[in-house]
Amino acid sequence: MNTTSLDIRSHLFTVQVHREKQDNGQHEWCGKVQHVHSGEAFYFSEWTTLVAAVVNKLTEAESDTQENRKS
């Protein structure tokens, strides 16, 4: 079965988070989120970037699924 024709209804992401010390002595949480199915990874240093990356990937996947249904 071709993976592009799959109707994916769930997604698995891995999230790695660590603290980095900044030049001013403060610490910042940052990390990497990876979509397991595609392997696509996004790096973030703000929580909003993490959320946006996940939402964008889900929106993209939903759009692809709808296009495949039309074909």
C-alpha cells in the first residue's frame, strides 16, 4: 500500500526538551519535535513555535488526505 494513499487519523510526535544557558546567565527551554511518520523535524526555543510546528504538520496532513480522497 502506498503511504501517500493512507488515511492517517492519528499522528505520533517525539519531543526532546532541554535547558540552554543564555549569555545573560538565564536559562531557556528549547528542543526538537519530530513527526515520526514522515521524519520531519522542527527545532524550537519558544513554546509557541513547538505548538505551531505540530499544528502546521497536522493541517498539512489533513490537506493531503482530502486531496487523496478527491483523486
